Amino acid sequence: MMREAFGGLPAGVRQACAELLLRIEDFPPDEVLDDLGIEDPYELTGLYDGVSLTERSVMTQAERPDTVWLYRRPILEEWIDRGDVELDRLVSHVLVHEIAHHLGWSDDDIRTVDDWTE
């Protein structure tokens, strides 16, 4: 579903994410939850780890590849709890919002690709 959601994004977005890694894990690691001050692992459905494109300079030296993480079990739990959204739509929504962090997008920019308010 994540690959399909990514493939459905506009070509310019996919091109801007050419170096971005997309990963899926069941849950976020404890260290990530601790760093974010989150106690319940079900509260975090996705995470962008990196330096946004708008914050980079030619001098930026990456320590590791920029990565979008989707957390499968929290996404499934949200899907079950909501009961009003298709699972593929929820996966797409989480992915778009994490990619938005990579791109440095505003909320208005995000809504042009994924208007979650509809």
C-alpha cells in the first residue's frame, strides 16, 4: 500500500523524494518514543527522520539517509478505531504527511495532494 500510495503522487514529488528511503516497521523503537516524549507506541503512525529539503545547504553533510517510517500496528489500530476510512487512504495520508516534512511543505501544500478534511 505504501508503494502504491507513493506511485500515486505527482511526478515532481516523487522526483524530489528520489533519495528518500521508505521503511515500514511494526512499532517505533523505544528510543524514538522517548525522544518524542510519547508513552503509547500506538500514538505514532509515521515519522520523518532527516533534514528537510528547505533546510539544507550545499554544506549539509548527511549522517544517514533521510527516511520516512510508517508504523504498521499504529496505522492498523487507527484504521480500526476510526472505522470511517479505507486502509489504503489512511496509509496514503500518513505517507504524504511524512513526505511533507521532507519537502518542507506547509499545510496548504499538503492539502493540494491529500485533502484529509474532505
